[in-house]
Amino acid sequence: MELLRWAAWARPDRRGAACYVAQDLMPSGVTAYPDGVEDQIGELFGTVVRFDPRAMRDQVSPKVRNVALLGAVSAWAPLEVAAYAAVLPRLCPPGTAEVNLAAFDLGRRLALDTIGAQAATAAGLAGRGR
């Protein structure tokens, strides 16, 4: 839902990309999200990387979930992966470099897998004349 609230800032023209954690975080005064939020996100953005927090729980600590999102975003950012790998250990709390780098790698892999799957689907549809 928060992604939709800020979508106008993120180039929602089917050429942009969105990365988000699919977790309900209700703003004050809201008791439920409206139906169809994920469908709306898919309609606005060409590429969507959706993190399921329950699936991530076994792979990374919730404390580094933001670094997993950074890893996903890195798939589109014009920086070499080595730049992230060099700076993350210096920016994270002492003793947490390994878990932060693992979270980054998980997010990047998820994004690249998603991009590949969406490209393969689009190529398959284009090959069928759709």
C-alpha cells in the first residue's frame, strides 16, 4: 500500500521497477488494505520484485531485511556489485558484515531471478504474436 502511495515519484509507466516487502504495515487509522493492491502494483510497474517476509525469515534476519531490498535495487543501479561489497562492512554495526552481505546477495539474486523470469515470459508471449 505504501508503494502505491508513493508510486508517482517512482516512474510508474511500466518501464520502472518496484521492490517491496509484502507485509501489512497499517498507517494510523487504517485497519485493512483494500483488495487488489498487488494487482495495482503490477499494472503500474514493468518489473516487480516482491519479498515475502515469511519466506525470507529462514534465510535472513528481519533486522537486515532492508539490506536485502538494497540488494534487489542494486540490479538496476549503475554501480558495480563490488562497490556495495566494499562499503557495506564499513557501514554496518561491528560483527554484522557477514549477515548483511548475505542479505544483500539474497535480495540481488531474487531481483535477478525475477527479471529473468519476467523477460522469459515476455519473450514467450512475443514469440506467440501476443
